[in-house]
Amino acid sequence: MRPGRWGTRAALVLTAIAALSACDPAPPAPPDTKPQARPDRPAPSPRKPPEAPRRSEASQALEQYYNRVQADLLSRGLLRTDGGGVDTPFTDAMLVRNFERIALEEEYVRGAGFRPSSDRDGRVKKWTQPVRVTAEFGASVDAPSRRRDAEKLAGYVARLARVTGHSITMSDASPNFHVLFMGEDDMAGVKPRVKQLVPEASDASLSIFDRLPRAIHCLVIAFSDRQGGYDYDQAIALIRAEHPDLLTQSCIHEEVAQGLGVGNDSPSARPSIFNDDDEFALLTTHDELLLRILYDPRLRPGMTKDEALPIAAEIAAGLTGGPS
């Protein structure tokens, strides 16, 4: 950056003082003065910070749109970050009912993109192997945003590990849960990247990345190593880089948690991020309990509702202090 008018003048004044001092003979140094070694070479000039990536008009317009969305939600008292309180009580029976709808029922037909599912006979879906999460950023994402989002993701991953008791860590060594922070200008590369990460993914599964509407703020897809399996071994979340800070954090919370197995939404779940009403932005105490139920070792991938719900009810009663 070129210096401003006052910066230039200050530099010239200091130069003039140094030149005038050279005209007068220097006084003799005191006897006990220690000689000062001169540096071998001048100090290097400070590096010019890298310029922010140039973004298209479409990306900038999308950023303005999401800023308006967040401002509107906040003005209506939504996107709460308090985790729920006295105004959002729930019982163990409510918790089990929400677990059934959120963890056992399917929002979309498996492997068919955004085609809604009417299947009420879902099964337990979860990870049994360690989850290794990594963040990837598109070329359009600037350095400050990368640092901010990577820190938020790492803090949340540590929280999920504590809540579930399962091995969930940030790791660049053989990661199996990729969180992609991509801007509109990076979207052309998303589908090839997903195909590279999961070569066996069907074209129907990948079709969700074609012309993603702006109403889709973020999403996650999880895969099993067996056809029709319920034991996850890969997951990929996509979060738009144009989001303002709170919407970005909200996407991190919802998509990573859903990628662990609580994949559906319910309009009756409260307090919960697994509800399309946007009342809560971040994982709530209620949602933590859903994850604790799911990752109880008594629940195994592939269990039917009839098998899982009695166990879930027993766990919920223990978590909430008894049946009600």
C-alpha cells in the first residue's frame, strides 16, 4: 500500500534530522562505552500481505443476500444462541418422539438427491469407526475467513466428541468427514471433488450439487461402505462461503451433527436446530441429548424403530431424571 501524505512527510523529516547530525563532529564516547556491532545485512522489508481473491458479481450479490437473511432473522428474535431455557421445557417422552423423527426417519430418499422421503420405517444410522474431520476451502475464500471457520469447526468437533463419547477429531491424516467451505465461484469444482473423495457415489447422489439454489444454505451427505448400509464411513458437508458469521456457525453446527446420524428435521422439535423455523442457530441442550442417545452403544446401526425406540426411551429417562 502506498503511504499517505502524512506518512511521507514523517519519513522526510526523520531523514533531514539524520543528515544535519552528520555535519557536527561526534563527541568522544565515555570510557566504559561498549562497541555496538553493526548488523550483517539490513532488516528485510515487511512483506506485502496477499491480496484478497477477486470475487465475481454473483458471489458478492449472494453475500449481500445472506447478510439480509441473517439481519431479518435476528430482527425477529430468531437464530438464538442460548441453547434453550425456561421457555423451552421438554420431557423424556418429547425427547424420544423427537429422536424418532430426527434420527430414525429419512428426510430424503436415500441416494436420490433432494427427492423427499415418505418412508417412516427408518433405521439407526451412525458411525462406529473414528470420525476424522477436515476443513477444505475454495480458492475464493480469503485467509481471515479460513482461520475463523477452521477455528469454529475445531471447537465444535471437540464439543461433539465430549457429547457423544465417540472418537471425533480434527485430522488431515486420512480424513473421512470433509467440510467444504466454498463460494459461488468455487461451485464448478465441488462435484468433481466429491466424486474424487467418494468414487462410488451415484450420479443421483451427486445431482444435488447441480445448480444449487440459494435457499440451500448448506448441506451434508453421508455414505456407508456397503450398499444400503447404515454404518457411515464417509461424509461431506458443503457450507457456502458467502454467509455472514452467525449463519456460517449455524451451518457448521447443523450439518456436522446431521452427518453423525441425526439427519432429519421436525417442526415440533424444540429447542432444536433440527427444525426449519430457524429459532435456534446453534446446537442446543436438547440436541446434545439426541446425540447422546444415538451414540449409546446399546443402539446399533441398522436397528429398526421397533428395536430402537424402547432402548431410546430407557436412555432418555435416565438423561432427564426419570419418565414423565
